[in-house]
Amino acid sequence: MRPWLSRTLLVAGGVVLCWIGVAWYWRAGNRMPGGAELAGGLVMLPLVLLLAVWGGGKAAALMAAAPAPAGAAPDAPAAPAPVAATAVMLAGALRMPHGASAEELAQAILTKQARLALDPELLDDNGFPLLSGRVADIDELAQEELMADWLRQQAGQPRLEAEQWRALALAGDVAAELARAATLHPLLAAYLQAAPSARAALAPPVLQLLPLLPDEWDQEQRTLAGHWLLHIVAAQGWPAERLALSGPAEREGASAFQSMAELADLHVQTGQPYLSIVLACASHVGERSVAAWSARGRLLTAANAGGEVPGEGAAGLLLADAGQALLVDADAAVVLHRAAHGLRATSADAKGRADIELLAALSAQALLCAAPGASVGLLAADTDQRSSRVGELMGMANAALPELDLASQVISVAASCGSAGAVPALAALVLARQACAEQPGLYALCVSNQHSHQRGAVLVGPRTPATV
């Protein structure tokens, strides 16, 4: 309803009610002392109400027109300008509850075989089993033994919980697979075979590792995890002196899409070759996470239908600039186009109708990177099972991509695999890359709306003349 019409109806209703009150008190004024004076005063109430409503509307309009203070959330969220950098997706890998590869997970989701199940170990506060997205055959004790020798050589040894051992086990598999893909770089073999004095002229680019780890991990645990993953990459044959942890991994509050965009943009600004492994891992299928989520009202239970389902997994991408991509694989054509990201003005967890405005705006901005006349054949999202997130995703899809078949062309990772930090967003990108690699010319839109405020959209598909 238009704002002026809403105010008019409010005023009309208020005036009617006030005059009814005036009439009643006027009659009472003839029968009680002071009643006439009271009724006379109420005669002015409709006029006061009229001025208050219209004056308040005017004041609100003036406040909306005034510039917002620094750091304040905008009343009407506007999509920020996307970064200019793009990257070629050379490889993708994942380990998720319903698949150890992109092909396996996509097939399970699209055939409705990927379902959240009752966990064999986790119970809620009332002793009832919980739904979870658990990866089978992960042994945290075996991971602890695997890292034992390496840990003894480290200066500090922060305490790791069972869930963190599980996350590192999953991440190690993904890091190893992506590292093996990186070793196809043609400069690597010559570099390794050359004499130490001649290596500088033959050096491959520094392979950056950007680990996206759960928010609840402390800095010591993050540092340990990052160096362990570097160790895994080096074990696959990439020289340790040409490896580095990426800086954006340390910035708090950045979404997965935003962190990747900042890393690519940094390489464009510095002019350095871009070759990077971006990897997310998390595990929340443990008593520690269940207790913490339950205490914050975050856990899905019979009494909390709006809660989240604990999940786990790992997913990652091997990214490169156009020049490095041509060296590694001249046929590589799957591009991570310009990302758009922003913050909602209000939390998506608040009660009320799903607000699709920001997600739709970001998606429309991301779609500008597609070639003229091209269509999107897949929508991949980190969306979970909560009605607020599903409603937002489907509303955006109807508005921005009405041609999509919502039953067969929309993939919601967390709805099938549970909540696991940045993992579902990275997994959505891995699934999109696989689909585009199998169908040349296909575009896939990836969106992130699992967070209460962070929103992002990025297009995956062929190169275009606008690709940097």
C-alpha cells in the first residue's frame, strides 16, 4: 500500500473513533461535574491526531532524505559496486555429507536423495535426537594421530576439540586435491629440476592459501590450521618457499564471497600473478556446538522450528588470473565473474515477511556480467531449511530469474547438508563450476543468504568481453 494512502486511512479511522468518544463524553458532560469541559477539550483531539500523523510522516521523509551517519545501516539497502577483478576457476573440490565430489553431491540434491537425518549421537536438552548433516567415516582420533608428528615440531599447540579435528580431516582432503591440480602449472617442473642458483628466473607464482574457518576458532587455532593446510599442499609437490597464507583470511566479519573478491582485487591492484586455493571447513556435529547453539536459541528443535541444523564439510576452489589459467589449462573457460555483496538493514531472523530487496538487487547486479542475451541455467545457494531463508531465495528467483524451474534448477546446499559456516557458500560455487564445465556456455548464479545480515551474489560462467 502507498504511504500516503496508509496515512490517510489511519487519519480517517482515528477521526471517527475520536468523534465517537467526543459524542459519548458530551452526553456524559450533561450528567457529571466537569464533563462538559472534558468533552470540549476532546473536540480538538481529531485535529491533533491529524497534525501528528501528517507531521510525523513529513518528519520521517526528511529524516530519510538526510545522509546517514557513518557506520549506520541504510533504510533502503543499496547494492554496492562490484569489484573489478575476476578469476578463472581451474578446479573445485568438496567433502560434504552427501557427496565427496561435485558430481555426487549435485546428483544427490537434484534427485532429492540428500536429506538431513537424525544424528546417531546428538541429543537436545530433552533427550530427543537432533537432525544433522554428518559426513560418514570421519575419524577425529585418526586425524589427531595423523597430525601428531607434525604438531610436535610446532612452537605452540593450542587445544583442539573433536569437531575441529573433524573439520581439519575434511579440509585436508580438499586441500590435497586442489594442490594436485595446481602442480599442473608448467613452470613448476622446470623450477624443481633447475639448480638453486637458476630457480629465481623460473619460479612459478606464489600459491596463496585463503582458509575460511569458523568464527568460533581462536587465533591460535586458526594459525595452526592454516600452517597444517600449507603442509598438506607442500606434500603434494608444490614447493614450500612458493606458498603463503593470504592476508584477507584474518579479517573478521567478511563473507566468503567478499573475502574472495578482496583477494582477487588485491592481485589486480598490485599487478602480481594470481594463483590461489580458497578453502572453507567446519564441523558443528558435536556436543560443544549443540550446547552453544541451544544456549543462544540457534538450534533446530521441536520447540524452536526456526533454528539451524548442525552440519559439517569442506569445500574449496583453485583460482587463477587469466594469464595463469592459460598456462595451466588453455581450455579453462569457467570464470568467477564480478561479485556483489552487501548488508541487510534488518536481520533476516526477525519475524515478518521475507525481504528479498537486497538479494534481488545484488543478483541483478551480478547478472550484468553475463553476455547479452545469455540465460542462467542454474541457481546455487548456501540457503538452509529455515523458512525465512527459503522464502527470500525463492522470492528472489521469481523476481530475477523467472525462467528457472525451481524444482530442477535450484540447489540449496545447507538445506541438504546443514549449517557449516562458509562451507555451503563455497560448495555452491564448486557445484556451479562443475555444471558450467560440463555444459559450455552455461551461466550459473550463486547467492549467499544464510547469514542474518550478509548477502552476496556472483555469476559463474564463460568469459565475456567485459571479463578482466
